Amino acid sequence: MVTRDVHTRRYILKTAIGGAAGIVLGNPARGLAAFAAQGAPGSPAIQQLSDDLFIVTLPGEANVLAHTTRGGVLLVDGASAAASEALMKAVTALPGGGPVHTLFNTHWHPEQTGSNEAIGKAGKTIIAQENTKLWLSTDVTWSWNQKRFKRLPKVAQPNKTFYTTGKLEPKERREGVPVDSVLQYGYIPDAAHTDGDLYVYFPQQNVLAVGDAVSGQGWPVVDWQTGGWIGGIVGGLQRLQTIANAETKIVPGRGPVLTLADLKKQATMYGTIYDRLSTMLNKGRGPTEAVEAKPTKEFDAEMGNGDEFVRRSFESLWAYLSPDA
Ligand SMILES: [Zn+2]
């Protein structure tokens, strides 16, 4: 069970909810096979977004955004530990590629932070929102399936943290790129996926990396154990629409590149589900009744079975809205 000072208020409630929930986390890989199938078996799928930006996806792994610069490569997320070595090879082999100088953790999950140890040991920069560093510094157990996550060793923890926003200075950029292209990053405080979500925006290339704050394939994991909730999914989608424009390429944690229109469509869908679950919560219903009411039914044909998502979302409302939480 998670016990950390800033989250202690939710501790007792989460324990209670966790005891009631027994469904094993579903397989989120639906659809990834099609996306990753661009490469030969075992080799990474590479999607080029601009001269110096590439999505590198190893089989079964989350998306990694690689920015090739004169001083090496900047990564947004670093795949799982099992894939880290293959990722570093793939990144070195990119046009303009080389060793990694900076790694962003969009959030704490192992699918994103598996290269932290190698990059930390190499003395390079690992940037994360402060809450992500806190989660990576503690053991986490998900109440709903008892899945355990060990804290990372000190050397693998983010060594540059922020609370709200930041930017990287021109030394990170390629030659000949205008000064206004300084890379921007910021906190997504809505807690769409965890309470440490960040985005990274490349204005020159008009590419926005959002991690799992936006799901690019199927229903998302609602990790309320570390702060995520259904209202945050809606809030995050609305917030990110203020950064993106109609031409922005939006890179989610998994799945294909999205557009502003996709964010709008998702915000409407999750808003509808949020309203339905809130209504049920206010009538005193529980997670099992919420699942039985099929509040995602008109979306399931496109998104897949929503039961697991609904249960986690309802629990997240409970955790988030209860006066004790
Ligand atoms: Zn995640």
C-alpha cells in the first residue's frame, strides 16, 4: 500500500476500495500490434515527424519520442527496462542520432522509466514533475490487483524536477533552428493518468508529446492509486487543446499520432462517461452497479469492452470526491 505524506489523506479510503475490487488489469495492447508492425519482428518501428523528431516504438513497448540535436538525443520517455538497451541502439542509429543527453519521464510507470538507470549512471539529465520523482522514490502497490512496483535506485531517479512549467535552452537545439523554437514542457495538473503527468511541446516542429495523459488506443488505465481520475482525463484533454492547434501532431503514450480533432472527440466521450458515473455516485451506487449500467456502451464498438475502465473510473471518483480523500 502506498504511504507517502502528501498522499496520506487518501490512504484509508484507497485501502477500503482496494478490498472491494478484484478484476485483474486488462491488456492495454489492443491496437498496438498494428502500429508497431511497420518494422520487422523484434525491430523498432520508426515514424519520422520532422527532420529531427522520430517516434521509436519497440514491439509491445510504449511510444518514445526522440529529438536528435547537435549535442546528442533528447527522449520523451524511455520504454521499459527490458527494452532499454534495444532503445538506445535504435536511437543511436537514427539519422542525426547519438547518445542520449536528456530524458523526460512523462509519468512514473515502468513502461516509461526503464531507461532511467542507464541514463542516470551516464550522468545525463532526467527531467520529471516533482510528484513523479516522489512516486519513483517509493514502493507502490496497486490496490485493485496487488501489482507491486519497486522504487528506483537513487541514480535512476529524476535529477531535474519542476512543479509547473519549464523550457530547455538553445544549446539543446540543432544548428540553424530559430531561437523561438526552444522546447517547452509543463505539468498537466488535472491528474489525467497520475498526479505527475507532463507534456513536452516542440513549437518549431509543432509536435506535442503527452504520455498516457491521452490514450491513443483503447480505454486508458485509470491509476487512481497515484492520483489519476476520470475527471482529470476530461480536464487534461481540455487543457491540452489550449496548447495544440489544428496542425499539431500529438504523440500519446501508446498508439498512433493524434490531432486536435481527436482530443475534442475524446473530451466529449470522456465528459459523457464522467457525467454518467457522477450521477450514479450521487445516487449512492457502487462500482459493480456502475459496470452493470454499461455507461460506455455506445463507445465500446470502437474502444473495446469498457468494464475495467468503468470500475477504475468509478473508484477514482470515490477516491477523488470523497471528503475524506
Ligand atoms: Zn502510464
